[in-house]
Amino acid sequence: MVLMWATALMQALASVIATVYATSSARKEILLAQLAANGSPASQLDMMVSTSVVTVVVAGIVTVGAYLMIAHFVGQGRAWARTLGAALALLTLVQLVGLQYPTGYPTLAQTAFSAVAMILCYLPGPSRYFAAVKESRKK
């Protein structure tokens, strides 16, 4: 559960870094080049930057919230939460595509923490815990 909290923290940090990058002059230059290549007016730059920021912030909030919710329910022994956590860990692997360092270290840490946390949930000891909790709810 502690690793899931650390995962959420790293995701929040990665989201902040991505938001800063989305508004950077380097990113704006890339977007301007894309606009020029597509024959689109440069006036669309602000809209593209705003869309990037909103996307990063919303995705960050949703992902951090999901990790915190999963951590809570894993702590309560809910087997569905560890399954959902494993699925989320797999889905967040897409964040590793195009990762740049050193700004990508929080994303790398988040992915590693998530994977380790989910692997630990499926070890024999935790699996017995999840089974015992499930059995106790049947009574």
C-alpha cells in the first residue's frame, strides 16, 4: 500500500513536470513547426498549449486519484482493487514512450513503484490475505 502512495506521489510530480514542459518555449517551437508543416496558422499555438496543459492536468488528477483509491481498497483486502491496480500499472506503461531524462525520472519511478506494488499483491502471503478477507465477507 505504501508503494501505491509513492506511485501516486511520483505521478503527481511527473504531471507537474509535464505541465511545465507543455508551456515551455522548447515545446512551443515544436508545436509551431508542426503547425507550419500542416499549413495551419500560428495563431492556433495558444489553443494547442492550453489543450496540452488541460490534458496533462486532467490525466494526472485521474491517475493520482485512481492510485489513491486502489491503495485504499488494496489495504482493505479487496481483490478487485489489486486487479484494477495491475491493469492501471499496465496502462501507464505508455508513459514510458518518448521519455526524456532527467525530467522523466519521476515517471520511471512511478512505473517501477506501480509494477512492484502489484507484483507484491500477487505473492502467496498477500494472496492469502485477500482470500481471507473475501471469505470473512461471506459470513
